[in-house]
Amino acid sequence: MHIFRCVAVLLALAAPFAAATPHRPSSDSEIVETLPVGAGSASDRATRALRSAVARDPQNLDLALRLASLYVARARADSDPRPLGRAEAALAPWWNAPEPPVQVLVLRATIEQSNHRFAEARADLERALAREPANAQAWLTLATVQQVTGDLAGAASSCRRLADIAAAPIASTCAASVDGVSGRARAAYDVLDRRRGAETLSLDTWATTLQAELAERLGRPADAERLYLASRARDTRDVYTIAAYADFLLDAHRDADVLAMIARDTPVDILLLRRVQAAMRSRAPDAASEAAALGERFTALRARGDRVHLREEARYTLEILDKPDTALALALDDWRVQKEPLDVRIVLETALAAHKPAAAREVLDWIATTHLEDARIDPLVRELETTR
């Protein structure tokens, strides 16, 4: 799902850009940035300082990488694509170079996969790894791209490469993510249950939310909720976790909990979708106006050619607009780009609603081939198979 992550951006940022080195002033008297005391968050202050430094020295690769990385992190945290454009601008001196530095290739691939330009991202990562085979960030990002686009064998291979060059929790969580959609969900859950040791906040949140999703797919709602709440306690702002937990609550018909969790004025489209679904189902007073506001956002996205949220638009079109044929077309367009369990689910739901079971044939074949386990998808498969 896109926030960024979508889950893709979440995985890509699990390891820092270790190759970048800090900017060292030429003398003790050099002023890097002047800021009011206490102004803004630490991240905001760091971004402003780096932005000023890059403006003074736009050819400084280390500074540009650090600024671009902060923008990518902001895009993931806020599920807002606009900082990605700023990240690209920071890397402008190297973006179109015939042979960009490896760090630029990897960060450019992260930006590309966030924008669903998966083929370009994969090409950049393969170029980076040809030059630097031990680049853990590149292997992790490549595994993400491969998994999202349905190359599960390739993703598993990339995760195995991480075992020799990255911290064990990163490699094992990467492998568990792939195993969880390849017929080995129970084993993946157990691997995550045994993890020990100090972890970064982003890695811990990723692994805990992944385990919650696996519990859902295995039909263990109590474990799923416990893990979602644990992940939220670690990082209350993680948009991916909020969206995944909201879906869990919607499936449990706990609409009031969704409304309490997601603010009415959320700027995040994928969270507003979940709030609108809960509002419409519970007939909340502002449901119609919130639904109209979300519809305007989708219209604006289409107008500027942004197709990142096709899955969310398909869900909105099916449930809120009650246009199953249009929703099915959107879901199939999304399926051609990415193949995560939620993409599977929306195709099956729209095919059933549109009374076009044949339209889901490719997805049903995919489920059979990958042995995807999901307690929410299994009933849809059975219903489609009986209506063929």
C-alpha cells in the first residue's frame, strides 16, 4: 500500500545511507545555518540547514544525498509525494549523468519506486549492484521492488544476498516478508516472533506491522490486533501501520475506532479513504462531505497523471460511488503495476461486484501459483470459482 509506502518506501528506508559522510565546515567560524532557538522539529531544522548548505554548494554530493534522503523520509512519513520532487531537485547535478554515483542510483531508485516507476527503479538498482555488489541498501530496495511487482523468486534471492552483508534482523525480516506471500506465512510469522536484540525504530515498526499482517492472513485476529497496537505504540505516526490497522478494524466492523484514530482533516489520501469508509458505513454526519472531498483529491491526482493510488481509487469507486465496472477497470490497471495482497483482494472484490468472474482469472491463477495464504481472500476465491 502507498504512503510509500507505501510498503516499498518503508523497506527502502530501513537502512541508512551509510556511504554519505558528514559535511565538515572549512573552519570553526563557518556558519552552516542560523535558526531561532527551538524553531520547528529536529528534522525541520536539519532540512533547513542542509537546504541552505546545498544552495551554497550545489555540487557537494554528500550534502545533496543527505538532503534528498531527508526529503524521501518526509515523503514516507507524511505519505506526500511532493518532497520526492524536492529530493530529485537536490540530486539534479547527477540525476541525468551518464554514470551517476552509486549512492545517487540507489536513492533515485527509491524515488522511482515510490512513484511506481518500478522498471526504472530496478534498472538503476541493477546498475548500482553491478558496480557495488555489497551495497545492502540496494539489495533491500531491489527486494522490495521485486516483491511488489510479483517477482517473488527474485525478491527471495535478493533477501538471501542481504544475509552476508546486512544486520541479521534486516535480512530475516526481508525474507519473512517474501515468505509471507509465498505459501510460508506460518514460518514467516514464527521467524518474526523469535527476533531479538536492539533494532532501529523503523526496522522494529516494519517487522511488527509485518507480523500483524501475517497474523491477519493466518486468521488470528487477536494476535493481529496485539501486534498492530504494539507497532503503533512504537511509532504513532507511521502511516502504513495506521492504514493497515484501519483495514483490520473495518473488516471487524469497528467503524467508530477508525473514526477515532484518523482525524477528519488528515492530509493523507490513503488514511482519508479509510475514514470515509468508516463514516459512510456508520452514517456519520459528515460522511457525504468527507467522501466528496476524497473524490476531489482523486480527480486532482488523475488530472496531473498521478496513478500511484489506483488501488485506493478502486476501493473508493466500488464502495463509495457504487460503480463496480469502473472499479474493476481501476483494480486491473493497478494489478498490472503491483501485486500485493491488497491488490489481489480489490480485484477479486470488484470482479464479484461487477459479476465478471472471468476478469479475475489471471489473479486467481496468481494465487494458485504463489500459494498466497489469506483468510480474507480465501472466501472470495471460493465464491469466484463457484460462479465461473
